[in-house]
Amino acid sequence: DADTRTNFIWEAVDSDLAAGKVPDRIVTRFPPEPNAYLHIGHAKAIYVDFETARRYGGYCNLRMDDTNPLKEEQEFIDGIQEDVLWLGYQWANLTFASDYFERMYELAEELVKKGLAYVDDLSADEIREYRGTLTEPGRESPYRNRSAEENLDLFRRMRKGEFPDGERVLRAKIDMSSGNINMRDPVMYRIQHAAHYRQGDAWCIYPMYDWAHGLEDSFEGITHSLCTLEFEDHRPLYDWFLEQLPVHRPRQIEFSRLQITNTLLSKRFYVRLMKDGLISGWDDPRVPTIRGLRRRGYTPEAIKAFVEMIGISKAHSIIDSGQLEYCLREDLNRRSLRRMAVLKPLKLTISNYPEDQVEWFDGENNPEDPEAGSRKIPFCRDLYIEEEDFMVDPPKKFFRLAPGNEIRLKHAYYVTCTDYRTDDSGRVTEVICTYDPESRGGWSEDGRRVRGTSHWVSARHAVEAEVRNYSELFSEERPWEHDGDFAEIMNPDSLEIVQGVKLEPALAEAARGEKNGSIEGIFQFLRQGYYTVDLDSTPEAPVFNRTVGLKDTWAK
Ligand code: ATP
Ligand code: MG
Ligand code: MG
């Protein structure tokens, strides 16, 4: 049904094509600034850019928007590519905005010669003050009416490095009384004596976003420049620059930014939390970066399903974080392998089971997918069950294990509790049961009713692991509205570390492989949730992350 699905952007592209306004080949771009890793908000933009190109048989470029000399780093350039590929998208060209500096500069000179740009000596503060406000028109700079010759000379000297940082700027000469403040002679170049990670010392003037971005799009033959709504007010400027020059003119279309409850989608903030040691890095599984989500156990398919479910529009809305988890569960339920893991182990001994006997049961890998096959699960007299699955003195309707109660051990036998042992403090340390040999496989011919089913692990075969149970990072629904330090609203229980978890041996294989971020590394621990092998995991010390619990908090 990919062909029938549409949104206002695709409708716009359809009508541009029908009207012959664009070439047959649709070209888009995804233009991240390589000053941080990508987050799930970027995944929405990536979806819009790449799926638009794919829908029309065109292509999408990955463009590093690296016009700011101080912030960009190679680490992020590599990381961004890795993340886009992981999301399932392949760009046609990898480009760098800074590679266009020379062409941009030449076109800036064209504007200067045409009298459409001038060198201004006002300070940054003065420029701001002269710009006016929404209700008050701007004032013209006293330097606004310099001759084209003088401007050209000054601009060339700016480039040569004759002036210190901040002494002069190049501004477009548009309209200081425009109702749109962006049109009040915006700055095109600033002086900044700083080495650029890619261009070295070649430049000491750097282009501003509005000037640079449209040209980058134009040089690459972009037909539709898709961006978020905060650029809507910049569109007249985007168009103005391109109209003054003999260049290709892309069409900019804006859509709403992704915003999710209990989640902050801003790079700055995570840098801060990292500095304070409150999160472990860009790939902390609580952080909504693509690498954080991947490490947590999110799949690209779940992320894509989420973006499709919330849709693309101009309407701003705050998305319930439960919606993202819903899409994740849908995917994991369909594809993850079922395994048994006991998080808080309690010894269970079957008194009438032969001491040295071991049986291997078949456990289906995934009841949702018959083709997923099965795995072998060892069973013997010494087992572990979940501590909370036993009570000495249970309330009514407790269908799990208690003295005299019979339950089913998943895939194995019915067992009845006959006794238990406690330590000096009264804590239960062991449960004693008998099993019914006639109930092999977990059912009996007499059809008697056994209501509780517990998961379990053979104590003799168990693999010991650490489990990290993650929950949301913020307890506030709208953390972006918080005034003080974000650390104040961090959920103190966002990470619970559980040691001494007992895993069935089929999980040892996963703990050994480098399966993080692929579906082969993701499991449903029966009755517990979805778990994935963490990056810290080693064969000697397996570590699993809780990706998401089993229960939905959001209903479709
Ligand atoms: P941040 O506020 O996190 O720094 P940004 O917009 O400055 O984000 P860029 O690297 O410039 O980050 O973003 C690249 C592209 O991704 C832009 O086109 C931007 O509009 C888009 N994008 C960023 N955040 C979101 C979001 N929350 N929802 C949708 N698109 C987004
Ligand atoms: Mg940006
Ligand atoms: Mg930014």
C-alpha cells in the first residue's frame, strides 16, 4: 500500500510534476550539521527526504551542513553515515556544504556587484538593535549605501583576512521595513579566524545558514528542499537569494518537527548530561539518539513504522511516547525469539525427579512465526523460578506457586509445592516440589485445570548474566518546559541493574555474538519484556538491556 499512502508533501510534488515545474527526476537531501549524533527527530526528516526520493524514483543526497568552523567533527560525520545506513537508507552522493565555499563566495561577489549586498561596519549588537522588532520597523545602517566598488573591495579584504573577528559583515540589501524580520538585510558572511576541520585555514569568512543553504540545494539540483517548520519564515529569503542569481531554484516545503512526551530532542542538552556524568554517552540506551535506540534494542523497522503512523503534516503535535513503544512491541512481538530468563532467582527442587537425569524439551522460538523453529531447553531436578512466583501465604487469586498449589513449568511439567525452606531471617531460600511425570510437555490427559504457568531455568545449565532495566529518562511529561536544571527532572529509576540473572543456555550463543542492533540479538524474555544483548556484553559476562516491557500504555 506504499503507493496509495500520501501526505501534503507528496501531493505538492505530484502537482509540481503534473504542471511540469520540475524535471522528472526528484532530488532531495538530508542535511545534518555534523556537530552531534542523530536522534529520532532526525529519523523523521530522514524518512521524509529518502522516502520522497524513492517514491518518485529519484535520489537523496546526504549533505554534511558543515559551514560552522568551530563545531564539526569527523566522529560525527562517520556516526551520521552509520546511523542513516542502519535506518535502511542509502544516499546517492555524500556532499559537504563547505566544499561549496568558493562557489558561494563568487556568487556573493555577484550580489555585491549588482548592488544587492553590502559590507556593514556595525557591531553585532548594533545590527540586532537596528533590525527592529515584530511591531517596529528596522532602521537602515549608515553603511548601507556604500558604492558597489567600495563593497567589493571591502568584501575581498574581509576574505583576505585584513579584519579581526566581528569587525565587518556582508549583508544582503533587501528591505529594512519588511514585515518578515528575516528579510531585513540578513547577514550573509561573518569574519571568524578559525580553522575548519575540512577546509583548514582556507577561509576566515564563513557563510550564514540562510545564504548557504539555498545555494547548497541549488548546486546539487535539489528539486524539493524538505525541512522543519521553523524555516517557514525563512522561505521568502531562501527564494529571494536564488531569484537574484542565475541558478537552479529548488522548492522549499516545511513539515512539523517531531516532539515526544517525556523526551528531549535536543543535542545541546545531552552534551550537558554527559558532562555531568548522568548518562554514559551518545549511545546511552536511555537517550533517543539513533545509536542510543539501537543499543536499547530498537529496530529500524519499528522506527519507520512509528514515523508512518504519526504521519507527515504541518500541524504541530506532541506524540505520546507510548506510541513509539507500541510500534516497537508490534515489531518485536512479530520477530523476536522467546527465551526464559529468571531475573530474581529462587531455587526450586523437584524431590521425585531422578537425581542425575536431564531431559531436553523443545520450546517454540516464536508462536507468531511457525518458521522460527524451536530450541532445546534442558530440565533437571534443580531449577530456578522467579522469586515473585512463590508465596508462603498467598492472597486469593494467586495462581502461582504456594504450598499445596500446582502450576505448570512452561514447556516442561506440572509441579506441586510440598515444602519450602527459609534462612534465619525467614526469607524463603528454596521451594520443594513434586512433579507429575504424566504431564510431560506441560499438559495432562485428564484435562485438570492448572492456572499458573511459570518460566524457569535449569540451575545446572543456567548462564549467569547482568540485566539492565531501562525506563524513561524524564519523569516530566513535557521536560522541555522545565525551567531549572534538567538533572532535577531525571527519573531516578531510569536504570535498574540486576545482577545474577539466570538465563537458559540458548541465550549464551547470543551473548557471545555481536548481535547488538540486529533482530538476531533481540529476545522476548517470557513474562518479562523484550531484551537485547548490550555492547558491554562478553561471553564471560553477558549483559542484556531491557528494550521495552510487554504491556502497552498506549492503545491504537
Ligand atoms: P537540534 O535541535 O537537535 O540541534 P537541528 O535541527 O539543529 O537539531 P540538524 O543537524 O540541523 O539538527 O538537522 C538536520 C535535519 O533534521 C534538518 O532538516 C532538521 O529540520 C531535521 N530535524 C532535526 N530535528 C528534528 C525533529 N525533531 N523532527 C523532525 N526533523 C528534525
Ligand atoms: Mg540545524
Ligand atoms: Mg542544532
